[in-house]
Amino acid sequence: MFGPGYDRLGHVVSALLLTTLTVPAVVLARRFLDKRPLRGLGIPPLRTGLRSFCIGIGCYLIPAGIGLGVALALGWVDISLTTSLTTLAGILLGLIALVFLSEALLEELIFRGYIYRNLNGSLPCWTSVGGQALLFSLWGISIGAFLTTERIVFFFFVAVVIGMIRAITNDTWACIGFHLAFQTVQQLFTGPWAAMRLSSVLRGHWNGSYSGSFQLHLPF
């Protein structure tokens, strides 16, 4: 996703453009192609969806925090800052906004909102969960986001988990909250926005910096 030519400003502009184009497109497709109520997308106004949004965040942060706390207590991992606290705060705010616009809102609206609801109109609930996860994985492969078998399998099961949240809560805001928390934490440790480093004593040959392969062994 973030190659050597990554441009932060370009990413921001792209996020704004995608949001401006995608949200109306999904709304129009639901209204004029499906001819079904917009409430089927599972996106009530934020004032009523805020609770579900926070539940989604908690579904990720609570177990991830517990798992990380145990790993730290047992000396399995160590976390260090690679920048100042002030810079970290700025990066965190920027990441939250960027992940929300370029990933969480759009992907959840499309896959757990529009696609899941259409699948669930004719298929059983859990078949729809698996179906949207499969389509999400194929989409990731097609755009070059999932280039290894490890990433394909990992993000397929991430999509299954988020699909389960959609099925249980019947609210796409919960999915957006989970996605936002998950990807914000991921990108704090790896990629061009990284401001923290996770090192481990579990792999003697590991160089101490966070890697994509290591994320399979931790709950975040």
C-alpha cells in the first residue's frame, strides 16, 4: 500500500476525492438500482450511531490492549517511541482522520454496508458474512494491496470478524469503529506514519522493528 514513492499530501487528496465520489455513488446505487431504503446500509445518523461506533472501537482496543498488556508484562515485547509525544499526538490525529476517510468509512460502507446487505437479502446471515469477506479479499488482490498469501489469509479473516460485527449489531457504524481502531494502531507501528516501534524477544533473528509478518502473532 505504501511504496517508496508514497506521498502524504497525495494520500490526503486521494482520501478526500474518494470519499466525495464513493459515498454518493453507494447512496445512488441503493436508491435507484436496488430501489430499497437507505437504512439497509446500516448507517444511521452519527448522533444515533455513535454508541455502535464506540462499541466497534472497543471490540478492537479492549482485547488488543489486554493481549499487549500480557505480552509486555511477560517481557515478550517492548514498545518504544520513535518521535516526541507532541509529534505522536499530531500523527495520531492525522492518522485517525486519514484512515477514517480513505479506508474505514468507504470500505465498510461498500462491503459491510452495501454488499453485505444485498447478499443477506437472498442468503443466510453467515453465508453473507463469508461472501463479503471473499469479495473484500478479491478486491484487495485486484488493487495490489494483498500481495502475499499471508496477507490474503489475514485480511480475509479480518473481514470475517468485521462481517460478524455487522451481523450481530446490524449497524455499519460498529464496523467503521473497529476498522478505524485496527488500522490506526497498525499504521502507528508500520509504514510512513509510524511513530512507535515494537520489538520482540520471541524471534532471535528479528531486527527489532515492526514487520507485516509479525502482526499475525499479536492481537493488533
